Amino acid sequence: VRRHRPQVVLGLLGCMAQSRGARLLEQLPDVDLVIGTQKFHRAADYLDEILAGQREKIVDVEAEAGSEGTIKEHLPRGPGGANGAAARPVTAFVSIMQGCNQYCTFCIVPYTRGEERSRTIPDIVAECGQLAERGVREITLLGQIVTSYGKREIPARDGKSGFVQLLEA
């Protein structure tokens, strides 16, 4: 790729990037960008910095407090369809939490995505409302174990867990 398109930015994002970090640059010298699971929302800024020549290589796999508030799994649809009409998705995915506390033998998630961190109910409800305004009729709530949502952050109220409170909201 570098020989035919030297301007292209090559990057690795996700769990593998999170677990290996800067070692990936040592093993794959053509890679420009390594972003861990809590830094997806910074990808566009990092690409801008590399393309503007401000930075040559970027590795960001550190934990980021508050990053659970930035996760959005659905992607906005741009102009498409006939006559340039915007595509209107009927379904969307909304992440309500990051990480996991289970440490199952076969799973890397707690090591790469960290401990469970839940988004706030008002933030999730606002995102779902915006999606509904855009025509979305079905929303799938995402998390490693969604029934663990809010266990540490949201106290039970009237015998209802944080997840039940979220569903009611």
C-alpha cells in the first residue's frame, strides 16, 4: 500500500491495538496510528494531526475517564438513495456501557476495555430521542453484560436496578 499510495494513513483500532500498543509500531513500521478501545472518539482528530504533518505516529491506548460518555456505535447515514435523499435507518445500536468485570478465562475484554463504566441515563435517553427524531424505530442497547448496567454508579430505587431504571426512562 505504501508504495502505491504513500499518503494513506494506516491504523489499528480496537482490542488488539489496546493490548499491544506501541509494540505494533515496532512490528509494523508502516502503521501510523494505534488507538485503544477508550479512544475511538479521538480517531478523526488524530487523523487530522497526521495528515496535517503535526504528528508522524500516534499511539493512544491509555484509559480515559469519562470516555463512556463518548461511545456511539451507530453511524449517521449521509446522502444516499435516489435523488440524493438521505437514507433513514429504522434500527440503531446505542452503547450504554464499556468494559466488563467478569474476567472470564477465554475473554480479553476486561484487560483491553477496562472495568465496567456506564453512561448516564439522561445521556442515553437523549441519544435515543435524537435517533427517534431521525426515524429510528428500534434501538438495541449494547454492553458486554447489559444487565450489569449502572451497578456501581446508579443506586437501586424502589427495588429497581439501574438497568430497569434506564428501560423505564
